[in-house]
Amino acid sequence: MKIRLIVLSCALVAAAFAADVSGKWTAEMPARGGGNGGRGGQAMTQTITLKADGDALTGSISGRMGETQISNGKIDGDTVKFDVVREFNGNSMTMHYTGTVSGDQINFKVQREGGEGQAREFTAKRASTT
């Protein structure tokens, strides 16, 4: 009985320390290649909508390419991870997002599956609720 109580207490403490990420976040995703490379240096605005349920994470990313649901979402303390799968001309591409929550911002690193060494970084800020 004591062991069950200890395990339950630990689980509750871990959940209490999980980052509060539910809500809308906005980010300027840098152009590929940085500077004037990639898309002519034009950053893309993205809206990331997240919903936490314990350590599970669901939501979507909206931007120039429309809205895409996230998958495999997880929260571990102040770290969030999820995937975004997009279809292009019959081919799918998976992007792996990893972020560290710090107050009202999430510092993300995103990397294309199989794209070793090509990670891009950006910061998402919690959207104002007013």
C-alpha cells in the first residue's frame, strides 16, 4: 500500500512540474539557408496550437501551407516533442519538433527526418489572450 502511495505521489508531482503549454503560440520560422538564401530570406509566420493532457500533447501547426495536425506529441517536464507529417506530390515528409518551454516562450529545434545536421531553430511565443 505504501509503495502505491509513493508511486502515485511521484506521478502527481511529475504532472505538477510539467510545462503549461496548452494554447496558441506564434513563431517566425526562419527561411531555409538563413540570410537571403532559401525563400529569398522571407520568414514564415506559424501558429502552433497545443493541448496538453498529462504527458500527452495534441494540436496543430498552421502557416503558409495550411493547417497540419501534430502526432506523437509528448511533454516531459519543460520539454515538448512532436512530429508533423506533410504530403507533397504523393510523398510524405516528417518533421521532428523538440522544444524547451521557458515561461511564455518555447525554443524549438525542428529537423526533417533523415536530414541529419540540418536542424533549424526558432522561438514561439504564447499568443495574447486579450
